[in-house]
Amino acid sequence: MNIILFISGIADSKWPPPTLQLDPQAAGAAAAAPPKKLSPFDESALECALKIRDADAQTRISVFVVGAPVQESLLRAIASFRLDHVAGLTVVEPELWDARSLARRFGDVLARQTETIDLVLIGREFGDFDDGLLPPYLAEVLRLPFVGLVQEVRCDAGEWIFFRERGDIEERIRVRPAALASITNDKRNRLRFPLMKNIAAAKKAAFVVENTGPGSEARVRLLSSSVRTVSRQQDGCRMLAGSIEAQAEELSAFLLSRVKA
């Protein structure tokens, strides 16, 4: 099995936050200053991959660490889990706010992979700038089936089994490779501690960091800010009925009609 993870990390709360800057270049420099650590969702995604490798020693795990810029300390922390490949992917600061642009960047990276990808894992929140849209956007770019809010992953008879809970109901979703899952934190996927010998090896490792290339400029820019009064259109409201699929289709049709209007 070949598993790919995308990890961003979050600002370490033990360090003081940077001074707020409205200038894009100054803001990017300030945001890069505080050290980063793995978020709970990064840790959970990594632990899910490690458990799959525990069950199948032939499993390969590759991690792309994304940042503006990528911090070497975060690369070494991830490499201490004895992974097959750890690399950095530098993006421009505004691109971290643009899920569609970021998903396309990740899609370009995976398109260059020579090995078959069986599973892509990503935390349900990605970095400090997440709105929850990146995982489904990435699944759409890669044309992979998507399962969200996953708490545990297993492989059985050539199929992925994704476990997640909703209230007092546990769901088990079977998907044939390849697939993409967003991982949420849970006591079942709490990240283990790396071995000391692997930590020592990670301190000597060298990493490839891919910089932003031509044409990858983000689509998000802060142009101006203003406050205005918005009048709400009185359409009334009603509850959707029918199956989940029927409700999704009806809601999609309603939103598309609003976009066209």
C-alpha cells in the first residue's frame, strides 16, 4: 500500500503570537516566525497511517509538509517516525486561505508520483487558516471517493474500512483503493512517541523542499475592507425531506439557482 499525507502544522501556542500586519509581505514574514507543531488532526492522520503500516510492513508512507515557508523543525519531527519519504512544499501565504488553489497544487504534486497511490490522508482542519474545505476539494481534484470525519482506518481484503461515529451510531464505510479521507482526532488515533534512534536519525536527514513555481500564484488577496448594511431577502425557510441524497440534490439545485441569479 502507498499512503500519502499532507501536513501543515499550527503555530505553537507556547510562543507569543506575531504582531498583526496588514501589509502582505510583512504579514508573511511575521506568520513564519513562530515555531510550528503538529495539530491534533495532523497527529491523528499520521497515527492512522502508522497503524496501517503496523498491520502491513510493505506499506509505504510519504508525507508532504506544507508551509509559507516550510519549517525544518517540523520536517524533522515528522521524519522521526521512520517514514519512507518526507518532503516540503512551500506556498505563498495567501494560498493557505484558498482551498481550491491549494488543492490544485497538491493535485499537481501527486500527478508527478511514479507509484500508484492507494490512500490520501489529511487532517479535517489544515493548518491555522482552515475552513474545512480543503479535503473535499482535493478529493474532487484527484477524482477520488471522499470520506470525512474519519476516526480510524483499516485495510481488509483489499478494501479500506473507515470508522466514524455520529452520536451513538458507529459507521463503517468500505471503499476500494484509491480513496481520500479527512481524519478527526480521537482517542483511538492518538499519536505515539517516536523511538530515540529514529529521532537521532531524523536530526541528520536532508529534505527536499519544493518552492512555488510559475503560475501557482494564489487567487486570494486583501484588497480593501469595508462595512456595509445588507438587507436579507425574505424567502422563508423550510425543512428538507427525504433521504440524505435527495436533500443534497435539492440543496445543490437551490444554491446553483442562486449563483445563476
